[in-house]
Amino acid sequence: MVIPQAEARQPRALGRIAVSSKLARGRSVLGGLHQAGSSKCLFPRNNTASLDAVVLNTAGGITGGDRFAVSAEAEAGTSLCLTTQACERVYRAQTGEVGQVRNALTVGPQARIDWLPQETILFDGAAIDRRLQIDLGEDAQLLMVEPLVFGRAAMGERLGTLDLRDRIMINRAGVPLYHDAIALTGDASTHLAKTFVAKGAGAMAAMVYIAPDAAGQLAPVRAMLPDTAGASLIGDDMLVARFLAADSFELRRSLLPVLIRLKGGPLPRTWMI
């Protein structure tokens, strides 16, 4: 018996989270929460005025045809920190199918969001289209990082086939501040090995810090960076940095001290597990 292709496809994971913070007695607390499908959100206790949220993917990873979305809003005057329970994994996709991730952050007037997901690990044959849209209000602050790992170096993994499309868009009052896009298809390992592309790096990260003290942070951050990373100031209040590393271990070794400095305190505990 021949099974039609449409019937042979595996079930797909769907997940969505919508979360917001509000002010209550001088602290940022949960304002609203909706979670559905394979996405869950936990709120560990802390001793700060910020609300911490940990995003979980109960499907165990992403593959072609999956759909995930996070929508988060820090209301005026609040502080919201979002991270992930563990590294996200993007597995081999069936031919013609692409995983989709849509994340949207809204930072209200005089509010702050720290978007600190752990690494996204790409496996051979992965296909993913990911977008991060960030809208900032007046005097809003942001610390954002998106780390990518191209296979697990310790396992000798090589990405001979990859379809990656990744876009980050940051606007303030409707005006573009930072738009960045990556499109990497085909033999990713060979492409990344080129001297003027990544010189063999197996991991990278993009980081953006928007705050009144961004200019004052430029020199200290540059002093912390290895030769495979760089930082620049765009305008008076936006610091942008890029990191390249041989593997995820080396990436964390250079990335974490910078994030801790710019966050002004420890990273979420899931980063340390």
C-alpha cells in the first residue's frame, strides 16, 4: 500500500505565548498571560523589581512545519526579562517544509525588556524562518541577544545542508533603528569556513543594547571582547556588538561577561544550569 505524501507527514508542533508586565506597588508583576500548544511560560521568583519569564518548548525542538510565536509587552515603567529554559534545537526538516518562529516585543515608555534566549543550535538539514520584531516607546530600554550555533563541535557535526532565514527589526516610534538579516542556504559549513565570512567559526551572536549609558559602555565592552568580536555605537544610545567563536563554549566565555555588565546583574539562572 502506498501512503500519499500528505498523509505520511509527521504531526507538527504549534506553540504561542503572549505575556505582559505591569506595575504594582513599585514592582513589575505579571499583567497578562496566554499560552497554548507546545509553548509554556514559567515565572521564577527573584529579589529584584523586574519580572522574569522563562519560555519552554515542550516539543523538545523545532523542525519543518512547526510554528512558534512569543509576544511580550513591558508596560510603561516596568522591567521584563525573558529567557529560555535551555538551548533551542532546530532539527532536520522534511523536503519543502520550513519551521517558523515569530517573536514580537513591545517596550512601553520608560520600560525595559531584556531578551536573553539561550543558544539556538542548528542541525544538519535544518530549515527555519525566524523573525524578531521589537517596538520601543519613548525612553524605552533594551538588551537583546540572539546566539546561533552551527552544529555541535564536540560531536563532530557538520552542516552540509541548511536553510536559515533570520531577521531582527528594532523600531522606535515607528522609525527603524536596527534591521539585520541573515540568509544562509546550502553547505553552511563550507561557507562559514571562508576567511571573509566566518573563518571557520561554529557559533555567533548579535547583541543590541539601547539605554542612556550606551556610549559610556562602549569602551569597557570593547576591552572585554576577544579578537573575534566587535562593538560599535550607533547614535547616542545604541550599542551593537557581534561575536564569532569556534563553538558554543567559546561563545559563552566571551558573551556572558558582556551581558552581565549590561544587564547590571546576574543572568537568569537557566543560563547557569
